[in-house]
Amino acid sequence: MRKTIIAGNWKMNKTAKETRATLTELRALADGIEGVEIVIGTPFTSLESAVETVKGSNIKIAAQNLYPKDSGAFTGEISPVMLKDLGVEYVILGHSERREYFNESNEFINSKVKAALAHGLTPILCIGEKLEDREAGRTAEVNEKQIREGLAGLTSEEAKKTVVAYEPIWAIGTGKTATPEMAEATHLEIREVLVDMFDREIAEEMTIQYGGSMNAKNAKDLMAQKDIDGGLVGGASLEASSFIEVIKAGL
């Protein structure tokens, strides 16, 4: 059985005080829920507050990025050692916003995935195509390149500890969502790439999330698909009342 992981990506939202308030509410709403892994990705400035607020609960905390060195003269960056020391368990890597706004390459993202794994953090590797790629029939090609280069050099054991999040860029924050059938077809293509890179047993164990305007209304239909193992949720994760509905849809 693959693990269903429903992760909220708060992006550049919420102060430490706001984080405590939202997670306190979510903790109460999610108390006793089993069968899905609940993860919240907060800004760096809220990580310590987040970890403290959810301690002893069924909620895990993710960072939204890391720099692939343990320490050094890298002004403004955060290392996996620092994240681990705070009690962070997951890290979101390769998000389309990092690729587009900060020019992160597949090779650089791959170094981050390896750094996360080396320090016992679970990487969530984000991949996905632009609208022009889908319209030109290049979805499979674009995703395969991002997967192969993003997971290059991983052992089978490391692959099993890695989560892939498929986020069609044209559906992020736009209100547009791939139909469940469209998303499932792409997830199946992704899983077949993982079969070729590793083997079928490993590929069948790996969690592949869907992202791209997942919300309380569409989450159940999306996660009912065979190869969709949860979601990486943006806007709908910012309020506990809406995120808990997404979580319940994954049960």
C-alpha cells in the first residue's frame, strides 16, 4: 500500500503568530485522523513555531526549500542540517516557482534532493509542464526529463523515501484543474518512468501527489484515481477549515 500524503504549501504566507493560530486550529480538526500523512510547508521564519505547535500530533512540517550544503558562506540560505535540527521532516523541492523565478535547473534540484535524503529529510520533488507544453503534446517529454534528471543517481532505497508531486503549471493558482482522468493518465506515465529508472516494485511504492488547484470540491475525485496518492495543496491549505476537507477527501 502506498502512503497517501496530503501536504499544504503555504508559500510566502503567514507570520509565526499566524502559523501558530492556523496550526492550532488544524491540529484540533485533524485529531484522530489516520490513513493519510498530513504535512504543512511553512516559510522558514515560521518553521520553529510550526514544529512546536504540532508536536505530539499527526501533522508533519515541511520546509519549502533548502541549499544543498551543510554550512558555509552562502548568505541567506538554509541548510538541511538546520532544518533537521528544528524538527522538520519534509522539504518541497523543484517547485515551478523556484524553477521559473529563481532559474533552478534539474541538476541543481537533484543536488537538493540528495542533500535532503542524506540528512533524513523526505524530499517532495515537484514536476510539471507549462500550458504550451501540454498543447504541443510535450507533457510526457517534459515530465520525464524533470524526473530523470531530478532523481538521477538515487539508489532504490533513496527512491522509496522520495515523494513526487505532479503539478501542471497551467493549473497552479489559476483555478484550472486537470480532470481526474487527465491527471491519472499523467500520473501513470510518471510511474512508468519510475519503473524504467528503478523497477516496478519501487515505482509502485513511491507516492505521487497531484497539485494544481486541488481543493475541497475536486480532491475526492482526484484522489480516487489509482495512481494519485494525495495532493500538494496551495491556496486551499491556508485555512484550516478548507484544508481539513481536502484531508478528509483522501481517507
